[in-house]
Amino acid sequence: MNLNWEFILQNIPLYEKAAWLTLKLAFWGTLFSLLLGLICSVIIYYRVPFLKTIVGVYIELSRNTPLLIQLYFLYFGLTKLGVTLSETTCAILGLSFLGGSYMAEAFRGGMEAVSKSQIESGLSLGFSRWQLIRYVVFPQALSFSVPALGANCIFLLKETSVVGAIAILDLMNVTKDLIGMYYQTIESLFMLVVSYLIILLPLSFFLTWLERKVRYAEFGH
């Protein structure tokens, strides 16, 4: 099998532009997912009346509906209701909506892993609920949650491959366009795989390193 290197070199700028757009969507989607997940996890942890029910419904809805359906609702459904959002905004909101539920479960698991003796010690010192979260629960919960949070970050980055369904020229959409126009299937898919590897491998290595550092800080080995 011989690759058409001239075609590959000619279209590298397209993939470079699409890769930056993919990173932009993943960055903002992950950031808002972390914020949303943190808020939801605190509500669940403290069992806030009424809000806990809303968060529970949100988590079930988010985790049990495909991202594609969520994107279609934001991009096409809201338009019928008189709300028009750009493709980029819909993609970020969709990733945040999906990721927020997974981040919430990751944070919740970390919070529940904090020992009761630590919490009782904080209460004995006169900490309020929010001081307890800030100074006792959250720092420890964050270290417990690092593996799950890292996996969710990689998951969201890979999920950006779906946003091309709402006319965003991400890596997947660029690949489909090139295959449709020039029938250079192998070359286009080769560039797609290489692009995702360039993005995902450094992130995966960094998260693995971070997890080891956190584990070393916890257990000293």
C-alpha cells in the first residue's frame, strides 16, 4: 500500500486548523464540565433538598442520552423555540452538558472516599459546611478523583468527533469532506489517526504522570 504523500502534505494545514478547533472545543467543554460537576457533586454530597432531585434527573438524562441527540436539540430544537446559537456554542454546551454528569460522579466518589474522622475533626474545630468542603473535603477528594477526572477529560476530547454533525469543521468532518471530494480514503484516515494521536498521547502521558504524583503524595511510594 502506497500513500499519496503529496495529498497528505497538501492538506496538513486543514488538519492543523481542525486540530486547533478540536482542542478549543475540548478545552472549554472540559472546563465547564469540571465547574458543573463540582457544583452538582456538592449538592449531592450535602443532600440539598429539591436541588438534589434536579441534579439526579440531570445526571440520568445526560448520561443516558447520546451526545449527538443533545447537539441536535441545541442546534435544531432550540431554533424552533426562537433561540439561535452558533455551532461552536452548541458544541461547547453539548460537551459541558454531557461531561458535567461524569465529572459530578467523579467528584462525588472522591468526596465519599474522605474518611469520617477527617470530617469530624473539621466539625470539632468549628468549620462551617463550606469551610469543611474547602479546607478538608475538597483537597482530599480532588486527589482521589484524579484518575476518574483524567479519564473523563480524554473521553470528552474523543467525543468532539461527534460535533461535525452540526457543521463544525473539526478533524472528523474535515476527513469526511476530503474523502467525499477526492476519494483519498486511506490518506485522509491516516491524517485523522495521526492528528488524534498527537493530541491524545501527550495528554494521556501527562495525566498518568499526574496520577502517579498524587499517589506518591498520598502513600509515599
